[in-house]
Amino acid sequence: MVKTYTQRCKGSSEDSMSRLSKVIDLQWGILNNYIHLIASASYPFSSVLKSLSEPSFVLPAEGMPGARFLPGAGMMDIVETEGESLVLDLFGNPKGYRATLQPHSGTQANQIAYNAILKPNDKVLCLKPCDGGHISHTVLISRRHKTVNYGLTPEGQVDYTQLRDLAKEIHPKLIIVGGSAQPREIDFEKCAAIANEYNAFLHADISHTATFIAAGLHKSVFPYCDFVTFNTVKNLRGPNSGIIIYRESLKSQVHSSIFPVTQGGANETNMLGKYTALLEWKCRDIREHAKKIISVSKILGDSLKRNNIKLTTGGTDCHILLVELEEKGSGAHFERRFEELGVLINKNLVPNDRRSPTETSGLRIGTTNLAILDYEESDINLLGSWIAQLINGGDISQRLIKQLTQKYNWQPK
């Protein structure tokens, strides 16, 4: 039984905590009574949750270790210095790279990279959101820079030929690869060959695939990319906060881009949370974690396809399954229907989408939390058949969903 917030805050007045308790208990109710298939978040380690409640933010850590603007940042100096080593260690200690836990989010990690090297009206090659690119690669950046979009092959893979042709045509300052809805892995070596040929920087946003790259199950971003960014909440079971890895030769540009150009002081709470998650992975087998997620994805994807559900690229290499709804209805409609029944799945643009970003023609399904909760194969297949049943015009009993949420329940210790 999950304790209420008031019960956890021993010694506090119940009257003063009652409203806060209701709000926080609402979140616990959602977490424990819904099947969580949102691809952009995973259940954090219990140690990460605990670290986020520590008073790390009481003493601000503005600036970088060894060059703080305020005294008393001794703990954060350790967190940042050791955190950098842990990040690089997670990826096999690539030579010639540095890392920092300072980005407030994955999007700000991206902005730090862009502000470090781009000047107004520089040209940028990136993937548009309906083809799986993240909005931070196009929307904000296009206000100051000239963005050109490359696309996908008919099979849904990155079109490296088009990427090369566009690079030859416009000579971009920066090429961005990666995104928020790409089910297949990316060949970063191919991307680097194109970037090098036309003297462009290469940025890889691996927020959704960092776990698989670190595990050696996807092609590495090293030594090919100049900037690598990710968020630890997707599959790494950390807080909703960013990390940037960059070539050592770009250190001064990145540091000045972090502060004062892109953001102010650090978010000490989230930095401690990221450090905690990295310490957890130091003691755990990330390869087994990644393999388990992919296995669950394959099982669920096969179940959906057996029930006449179309998947972008026909499957997946990661935790993302992208459903193409076609004429069955909008993503927004099915997102609402699934939430009403106790399943959290988000609407998502798909390649060549004719609907707006608020409606969409697709759904994005994430399998990380099914893997964390140790879903059995039979129950994954059952869930797949229920999802397909609703999309194909049928209905699902909330009682059936309740059976799974009672059997598989996230209970942080």
C-alpha cells in the first residue's frame, strides 16, 4: 500500500499538508492505476527519487567546478566532476570528449550546442518533426538560423543520399541527427562522413537511444559526433534533465554557452538526480536492461501486427513503436480513449502526416516501463491485442486493464 504524502511527512500538520497531499496522491493514483506506455519517460530508480528530496539547491552552484561565482558548492563540485567521469564511462570512455550535467533539460542541452557554434543565419540540416525529428531541432532554431529538412526513405529510414545531396547544395554549418519518434537506429558514421565532407558540425540527439548506444546494441556516436545530447528520464531512469557530451576542443565555447548565454545557474536538484542515476548504472548491467526493452518491443510489435495494426518501418530497434492510424481516426482521439480506459499512449505525427500536430495520424507507444515492471510475454501479447482491438473499432473493459495494473505495480522502495 502506497503511503499518502501526509503520512510520509511525519511531524507536519495534517491541515497544512492536506491540499498538497491530495495533489501528490493524484499523481500516485495515476502511476499505479494506469498502464504507462509514454515513450518519453521511465520509472526512476528509488535512489533517484530520494536524491531529489535532498537540500542540494539551498547552496547555488553557479558556474563550473573550480570557477564558481558563489561559495559553498563543495558537494556540487564532487557531483559534477565525478558525474562527468560516470557519463563518459557509460559510453566506454571515448577519447577527446568532455561532458557536463549542467543542462536543465534535453532541449536546453541542444540549445547549448547550437549557441556554442552557430551565428545568425547559419544554415542547419535537420529532420522535421513529422519524420521523427524533435521540435527543438526546428522550431526555436529556425528563428535565428536557416533550417533545411532532410527526410526518410520510403521504408522509414534516414535518407542518407538526400542528406548528402542537401549538404552539397547548402553547405550547412551544422547537421542534426536523432529525434523523438524514430524507431530505427541511425548510422552515425555515415552522417559524420557527410558532415566532414562539407565541413559541418554533427550533433546527435540520442535522448531516446542513449541506453541502446551505451549498451552496444546500437551503432556508436563516437568518435563521429561533435555534440551528443540526451535526457536521463527516457530510458536511463533518471530525472527529467539533460546531459551534453562534446569534443574537448569545444570546451570554452560550450562552457560560455551554458552560462551566461543559454541558462543561468545550475539546477542542483536535478544534477544530483542525474549523478545518482549514473551511480546506479555503474553497478548495474545496462546491456541487459536495453536487451530487455527491445525484446518487449518486438513482442508487442508482433502482437499489434498480427492484429492488423500498421507500424512505421514495420517494427522497431528500440523502445518506440510508431502506429500509423490511417483512416481509423486521429491520434488525439485515440489518446483520449486510451486514457479513459487506463492506458497512457500519446498522439504523434507520422511520416507524410496530413493532420495537424494537435491531432496527428499516429500513436507513439513506449515499452520501457513494461520492461522495468517485468511484464510476462503472455501479458504483453494480451496488451497488444487490447490496443489493436480499440484501434480497430472495438472496445476494452477497464476491468481487464485493472487486472494488469494490479499485477504489475510500480512500488519504489
